[in-house]
Amino acid sequence: MNVVSLVRIALASIRRNAARSLLTILGVVIGVGAVVVMVAIGNGAQAEIAAKVAGLGTHLVVVAPGSSTRTGVSGGAGSTDSLTMEDVEKIKKESWNAALVSPVIQTFTMAVVGNVNWRTRISGVDVSYFDIRSWGVSAGRVLDEADIRTSKKVCLLGATVARTLYPDRDPVGQTLRLRGIPMEIVGVLEAKGQTAEGTDQDDVALVPYSTVRSRMAGRQFLGQILVSARSAAAVPDAVDEVRAILREGHRIRPGMDEDFTIQDQRQIAETAQGTTAVMTTLLMAVASVSLLVGGIGIMNIMLVSVTERTREIGIRRALGARRRDVLAQFLVEAVVLSGLGGVLGTALGAAGSVVVGWLTGWATAVTPGSVVIAVTFSAAVGVFFGWYPARRAAAFDPIEALRYQ
């Protein structure tokens, strides 16, 4: 018998016992649906993390101060004052793979408008910061060279700060006080949302770094140096160049600990996506238990079906059907059952992922790969759990089967 005939016979048998067949594949439908939903949530989370990492900046390399040690006690990363404007100029001059460089001086202070105040992060930045971070404005303008050169008292507000201090009016052109200093608001930054770590990127005010150094922070050391590599492929070379330049500038000899740290987007993305991948795998493992239960259900019903159709098997064998024909007939029937369950489960999972995304606000993404895997896995369940009932049917003695009542 060819495969088409076997499938036709299997479908006819399923139609004769439609209610029982539906209950049989229910476990597979739920299992496949659960797997598709879990994979969709995992894919969506990874895509969202990738978007957030990309939102940090273009080919970003972050240089931060290292750890200081006093009386044998380490102060932790960022506890030493080691980065200066001389480092920035040296990187600009000597690094071929660094396209853009911006110093960052960070401090926290109260932003005050009338009788309303809001504690926020102040970042003193250069003109290139906006290109490095791929950060535009929703209103007004970004900083220009004149602002930096003259240490002008101007600032741009993040979306959170602007919404909090100016809920009913346009902030651009208004004046607020940062650490008691009146600042003209020249722009409002586009909303970026939270980072993968949960930090609100929009809770910030950007000020010329020269203004922060001379009027606000009272310090000459930098909190960060942001570097944008010429391309994604150039990021590793840019990291190596920046490290070599800073080691030379800080007179760090071979074998000595560095007084700075360097991190790029790859490390951030790999860490975050690695965590998400582990969670997705765990969720899939839990969801796959339903497939196991569904497979056991198929095996039980197929065993019942074999018993009910013992005389049919005897007649087929008496008319010349070989054992492998009977084996193929029942095996194909099990695969068709699980395959139908896989198709229905995939449709249920796709709809479920949309509903989950709508109810929770999570990102979900059903990919063709996850659909293929789910349907293939459900067919494999049919083969695995259908083999024993099919083998049992094929092993019947024709005479004994014909005598069965």
C-alpha cells in the first residue's frame, strides 16, 4: 500500500470516531500550543533586548573608571578617578577605528521649576554624544560646538523629566534650575524607555560637559568615555586600540592592573540574550510535558483501536496483507493524529501568543522555525508512541484474529 492510501484509511478511521479522535489529540494540541507560545515569548524577549541594546548607541564602546584599592580594600568598579579629557583627545587622535568619541561627566541633582522639583541624573556630554547614542530630539535642537566652547548654560531634558516638570506645556525655551543654576531648555530628547537592566534612560538632563566641569560638578575627571566604532566589525579592533592607548597614557606597564574598564555592546547583548535563552529553554521543557502526556494518550487510544479492529486486521492478513502493511497502517494513523494535533496546536499557540502580548504588553514573535519544530516534534511523538500499538497489531496471528469476538 502506498502512503496516500494509508493516509486516506487513517483519515477515514479518524472520521468514524471523530469525538474520540479529538479527545486523543487534545493533549498534543495543548502541548504544541504551549511550546509555540513559550517560544514566541522567548523570541520576542530576545528581539526586544536586541532593540534595547541597539538603542544604547551605534557600535558602542564604553570606557569607565576602574577600581581603587585603599588599605587593602577594593572600592569596586568606577571608584577611581582615572579618566580625563586628555584621554579623550588621545583616543580621537590615535585610534583609527574610533569614529566618534564623547566624554561623559555624571552627577545627580534637583531640577527645579517654580514649586515643582525632580531629582534626576545630569550628564555632561559633547556634540558627538547624540550620534554615538543614536539619540535625536522630539522638540528643539541638540547641543552645538558653540555651547561646548562657551560653557553655555543650556540643557536638553529626557522625556521623563520633561513630562514631570512640564506636564501641560512645551519645555523648549523655558528656564529651570539645576543645582541652583538657571538653564535654558533648548530641546527635549526622544523617548528611549528602559534599558535591559531596568534603568529609565529618559530620566536625564544633558548639559555641555564644559558647563558641568566648570559650573556644576567641580571636578575634572570623567565618569565615562563613549566611543563609536567605524562599523560593527571594527568594534573588537576599537576596543583593543582604546585599551592600548589608555594603558600607554596612564603608564600602565605589562602585568599591572588597569585603572579603567572597557565594555562593548556584544558583551551586554550576549549576557542578556544568554539569560533569555536559558529561560526560554526552561519554559519549553515545562511545556513539552504536555506533549508527553498527549503522546501517552495517543498510545492508549491506539491500543484500544487495535483491540477493537482485531477482526479487521485478521481479514486484511487473510487477504494477503503483510505484517509491515499492518504496521504501516496503524503507524500512519498515529502520525496523522499527532500531525493534526500539531497543526491545531500551532494555530492555537499563534493565537495565544497574540493574546498574551495584548494582555501583558510583552513582545511575542512566532517564527516559521518554531512552527516547523512544533509540527515536526508532534509528528515524532506520533511515531514514538504509535510504534508499540502498530507493532502489536502487526504481530497478530491471522487465524486467531479472525476468531476474535
